[in-house]
Amino acid sequence: MDLTNNISAEELLKNKSKIKKIFFYRICGTGMGACACLLKEAGYDVEGADMSFAPPMSTYLESTGIPLYKLSEVNDKFLQKYDLIIVGNSVPRVSEQATLIEKCGVAFTSFPTVLGTLVLSNQNVIGVAGTHGKTTTTYLITQMLENLGKKPGYFIGGIIDDRPPSRLGDGSYFAIESDEYDSAYFQKFSKFRQYEIDHLILTSLEFDHADIFNSVEDIEKEFIAAIPKINGSFVLNNDYPSCLKLYEQFSKTKKVPWYLYGNTSPLGPKIVTENQEGTIFELNFEGKPVSFKTNLIGKHNVLNVTACILFCLNEGFSIKQVQAAVKKLNMVKRRQEVKGKYKGAIVVDDFAHHPRAVSVTIDSIKTKFPDKKIFVVLEPMSATARSNVFQDEFAESLLLANKVIIAKPSIATTAKDKKDLDTIKIVEMLKTKKIPSANVDNLNQLRLMIDQMISTDDVLLILSNRTCLGLWESNFINEIH
């Protein structure tokens, strides 16, 4: 690894005026794409390349007018016309791609570095972190601040129907999805540590990303490194022991507002009523019960909204203002997104790929469609999901479904010292519980089993952080109406 041309945040800031033309190497990732759009809005000349371009990010990038290239077109001469190269963390440390970047003679860095230095250093940054709910909660706090009359900037790692995935805003607030995954092959620490965070919302904290972390304690260390630099408010979900550990370690010495919410918190939330139309819940704020009504459904969505409410109340917005701000909120695409109907069954697409996310998503869909059976198709494709780290937990979460198909991962796990997930074993266990189940390993098998098992009183809930064996790229989408 040759880091001669790797530029630090300090050097980047010093040479900021000289940087005009920026190239994103592997631009089609959700974080890279959103960062590219933000820098274009900030006035930089932005271009990028990737191995392939898949919707929805590719479609959005094309709509912005950012020039896009195939990686096969990129060589050292090509790269030398740029002032700065932003390297996606999908570039392997030992690879021809890394060597090309290192040897071309152009300064390079990661997108968290450039984002923190060129965009966030002068913003009032709300970092939304956690194992689950980062994307959703970042979008929720953005919408609530807009409903409260602000024009916040934001950076969301997902595609949204009514807006771009990132925007500069007016400087009053900047909400950013704060990922704990590492920044690049040459920066093996969490992205959020470079985001100049002023306020922290921590929705959850448990073990994940087994390809880069050995334990949840390793993830805790990333927050331990970041928290001393955060001097605004903290909103933490105390249902997670790791969140409580951080609170106990820092709350006595950091004399700033701290809020603990969750199922086990005296503050709440406490759900009063919920149905297909929405949820009414209470918070015990400053010793008094306060009621809120939202169109969102599901305990985890209520928890995410609660975190946003507490942040806004601490910022001085009135209870009445915040009550109005939560009434109507939208969701990010691929988060409980109703796609239409297939063979009479309602089709829902969701990003869930962690056992807890699977459980809470199934629970929410049951609330939204109480008279339907839940037919789950799960593709466990993250490094941790396709390992045996959560072998028993996946089996337990899928017991909440009425029917199950598991799409066997097509590649081996990269989780450290772990074996592959045994999908056949999970299916066998589900069958002992009288839950119709199947294991498939290609698109043809998947389509065949869906057609054999589906009925008109089902919700077909497809859980995948990728394409589900290519299902979303096949003519399946044309058969949904």
C-alpha cells in the first residue's frame, strides 16, 4: 500500500481552493453517489466511474448530469486530469484498482474525509448512527425539521421518491446517516468519526459487520473515540446494553443534554393505539405524559420518531410544533415499500438483512395488514448475514412468518473466523414448526417456489439489501401491478 498521494483532512482543508475537479472511483454506492451529488451542489466539477450502473442510484446520478464512465475506461492518464480522487470502500486493498489510484500521481482520499472537510466542518451536524434505523431516522429528522420551518441539509444513504439523497440546506441543521462501517481500504475506522458531528442520535448498537469487527466492543470503541468531540445533545436508545455503557461512561463528564428513550425507558415511548392508519403514542417528557400521533406503523418506527422528537424538543421547538411535525412522514424507498400486487398478493420490499430488523419488519407488516398471511423471502447477503454469526437468531425471527423462502447466498462470507450461514438447517427447523419453507439458490428456483407457495391472502415480504438473486432486475417487476 503506497499512501504517498493520500491526502489528510488537514491537507485537504489547506488546499481547498485548489480543488476544482473531483473524480469518484466506484460512484454508484449509496454513500458515494450521495456525496458526489452534494459536492456537485457545492460547486465542484464532479465525475465518476463504476463497474456497473444499477438503479436506483444510477438513474439518479444520470438525472443530475454527472458524467459517468465504466471502470474499463479508466487508466492513469484518464485520472491525471482530476485534482482529487474519492475512493469507495468497495475498492480492495490488494487490487489493480488500488494500485492504479496510488500510482497515478493524483491526491486521493475517502468520501467521509472529503465530506467532513469540504461540507460538514461549518455545519450544525446531527449524526444519526446505529445498527438499525440510520437511514430511516435521518430521513425522519430531515422531514420534521422541514415541517418545523427549517431548511436542513441532509445526507441519506438511500433513494427517496420526492428528493435527492443529499442536499446542502441553509446551514441551520445538517442531518447525516452516520455509518459505523470503515471508510476505505486505507482508513480502517468508522465513517462517522470524520463527520464533524455536533449532536448524536444513536438508535441501536449491537454486533454487525463481522467482516471488519470482532465484537460489539470493537464497535463501541469507535463511538468512544468520537463522543469526546461532540458537544451538543445526545439521544440514545437504552434498550441496547452498549448504548447504556456509552451513557454511563460519558454522561457524568460531558455536561450536555442526554436523553434515554426506549421500551425500558421511563420516558417511553408507550404505544396507546395502532392500526393501518397510524399510531398514537405517549412520551413522559419532563414528568408529564405528552401524546403524539403519526401515520407511521410499527414499534421500531415509533422508536425512531421518538429519537427525533427528543432532539427537536431539546432544540427549543414547542410540544405543539413537534406534535404537528410528526403527523405525516414518508419512508425511504426499500423500507416497507409497497410495490403493488403479484398474483393477487401484496408485494412489499424492505432492506432488512439483520435478524432484529427481520423481526421488527414482520411485526410492522402484520400491524399494517392484520388480515393477511406474511410470506417472507429472505436474502441474507451482508458479510455478517451470510455467516453463521446469526444462525439461531435468523431462525427465531422467521418463526414470525407464515411462509418462508430463503435465498442461499451466492458467495461465501468474509466474516472473520466464521462459517457460512446454513440456510438448509434454518428451513428444516421452520418445517418442524409447521411453517411451509424452501431453500433456493438461483432466480429460476426462486420464481418457481414463489409461484407454488403464493396465495391471494398473502403479503409477499421480500427482505434483501441487494437484488434477491436478481428478482428485482428480472421481469418479475413487470408482473407487479
